Amino acid sequence: MRFEISRVLDAIEGRLCLDPALARAVLDLGEVSRFQDLDGGRPATLLRLGISVDALGRQVEEENVPVYVIAPRALISDADLTSNERMVVRRWADDGRIEVLREPGDRMLEVAELLGLPVLSRNRFDGARQRYGWLAQPGRLLAPVTGPGGPTLIARVGGGAHPGTADPSPAGMKLLSRLWRCPEPGCSSYGAKPAGRPGGQPPPTLRTGAPTCPRHEQRLGDGGPRPRVEVLSARVGGVVRQRFVVAADHPVTVGRAPDRGVMLGQWLTDEARRWISRNHVRFELHGSDLVVSDVSTNGTGLRPGGSIDDDNRVTLKSQSRALGLGDVVELFPGVQIARSRTWTSGGVTNPASVMAEAPTMSMRALDR
């Protein structure tokens, strides 16, 4: 059982994301870990984070949905967690995968407002709704619960079971347009060389009135303009399998099994694997243009405006082309890449669960 739990925690780790371009919801790990009715188990466990991630994936009908997780510092020494779970929380914090703060509640709402994300919580935040009026908008405040077919989300305020999003707030847009530097050496969020976060740094906190590191509570320095980014989705068989970020300083290669980049091989049919090259296409930003370059053996299709008419399909063979807003890149029939906003649905009703290796759990309904 210990081995199974470790594998689940590894799977959950892959869904933790402070990248503002990719995160799909924000939650407080300290709260979620104590949703005891979800599994009838111990008073606190990190596995309930996986159940909540599964609930979000089911609602947005998409694979590999990442979440922005904030945790109280007290969780690192919480005796209700196992020693391994406490170690995992500390590692996630040190690696910059989650934020660990003294008081996560206000920060959770701040991040949700700055980035336009929904909040996964059972707290109704009655005392905060005057400051955060968007909490009453449909789908912005959702509680992870059980459903007939597995984990799901229900509205706590404002109705709407589907996670609601918005554009980043004006303050969020301003913060996300700059790079920030923390005076604390080795800061995982605002250090000199942030790793593994091509979409950029998490938003600074503004609770002190100036951009501040939420972890070290130090005022941040302005490091200059943030590189431009585009968020793309890889869709295989009508299902969005993975979102990824292309930044001005971060080109991305997509193929069957690139050494570095987005690997599609695990979702491909045998015929598609034979056709799609190990490194098939490269996406990069040139000024204001998102450019696709064919680097494959067999060529790459381009469907202008997402047209399904084969007469409109353009073939790229060792060529590059700037993508229009609705253009769809086709590596093989049914294997497509486009800007994430091109597809309104992820296309899958039962996404792969991060809890696949977990001991059997039962879930119970939560009254609103």
C-alpha cells in the first residue's frame, strides 16, 4: 500500500502548477486534505488533493488538468499527515510546485482574482464577498464532492457546476506583464532562473500595496518585461490531452517522442505512430507571430481557420508558417494542435484519474 500511495503522490505532483498560463483552478491544500467524507479515511491526507483534481478534470472534460495549490505552513508539521506526506509537502514547496504560506486563505482569493480562476473550496467566504464580488459569479466557487460516476464539483455560491473563468484582473494583467525578482537567494518563484515554468512566474501578492513575494514576504524588484506566451492544446481523437506554453524564449517541439518537448506517443494509434516523426513540428514566437515549422519526415497539415474541408488543407514540408487565430495544425488525421481557446470542450467525459494507483476509496455527497 505504501508503494501505491507514493505512486499516487507522484501522479498528483505532475498536476501541480504555479504557471499562470496553465493553471485551471486554485485551492487550499490544508482545507482539501481534511475533506474526510471523500474517502472515510484519516483526518488528513494528501490523496484528497488527487480526488479534487479528478473532479476538476471531469467537469472541464479534459486530460492532465493542472491546479494552483496553496498550503499553510502548519501543514509541514501536521501530525495528522504521515511523515512521508509532510516531507512531500516540503519538497513541493522547495521545488516551487506549490505556495506554502502562513495564511493561505486571502492569497487563494487574490490569486483567483488576479488570474481569473475558479476556487475549489467548501468555504462560502461570506465575509469576503464584498471585496471579491466575482465569488457570486456562476462556477467561480465550487466544492469537490462525490457524484454518481465519481468525483465532481458543485456550486457553493452563484450556481453553475462548470468551472467559471474570467480574464485576469487589470492588476493581474499589469503584474503578469513584468518579471519580478525576490531578494531572497534561491527563491523558487522569483529567482534569477525560474525553471519549468515557461508561462511565467506566479503573480506577486499585493497585500502590502506593492508587489511582494508571498513566501518570503519581501518586496520584489522589477526585472523587466515578461516574454510573450501562447497557450496551445494537443488534441488526439477529439480529446484535449495536454496544454503547453510557447514563450518568446521557449520554443516547443511536438512529436511522437521528442527528447525535449510534448510527447504524443502514448495516445497514438499504431498507424499514427508510424506516420508521426519523433520530432514532428516546432512552435515558436517571432514577434507577434506564432510560427509552426515542419521538421518531420512525412510533412504536416495546416487547416486554415480549422476548416474540415480537405480542399483547404495546406501541406507543410520542411516549411514554416505563421498561424492565424483559428488555424489548426494536423500531424495526422485526428492528431491536432491549436491555440487552446480554439476548442471549447476538452472532449472527454471520464479523464484518466491521478488516483488510478490508489487503494479503493468511496466518496460521499456533500449537502450544499
